[in-house]
Amino acid sequence: MTLKQFKKEFRITDFKYDPWGCSMEAFLECAGRMNRRNLDIPSEWEYRPGMGSDGTDRDNYWYPLFGRCGNSQLKEIGSFLHRYTNYLRYKGRDY
């Protein structure tokens, strides 16, 4: 899944009604998938998987989609989501 394909899919989620929740759900699953693959996760993401977990959630909407992503695609999507969640914080849309 390319970043462009991700953004298209992201727009059809409940993102309009809960941009923070939808963004964090996708971000954490993306970072969890990177963790599961033992990829380097940028320290500025401040990502830490839960105890006893690899960071992924089989019930997450993004789980199968991110499973089909290549490593570079995950990093690109994760970087986008990190920037977007920072923007939402700046706009006071986090909780």
C-alpha cells in the first residue's frame, strides 16, 4: 500500500468524526507492525509497545492492510501519521 493508497483508505474511516482516534489507531498499528518486523522506529515517535505485546492488534482495521505493506511503505505511512497527529495536537484536536 502506497502512501497515496493509504490516504484514500484513511479518508473512508470515521476520520471526519474522530480524527485523533482514527489517526492514533492507524499510527499505533503501523508502528506496531514495524516493531514486529524489528525495523528501526524513529525515536521522535516515542513509540513503546505494551508489555508482552509486539504492538499489533489482529482486531485492528489496519492490521491486514499494513501486513501487506513493504518496510519502506510502513515507514512512509508512519511518518505521515506522526506529522498528522502532531498537527492535530497543535490544533487542539487531541484528547
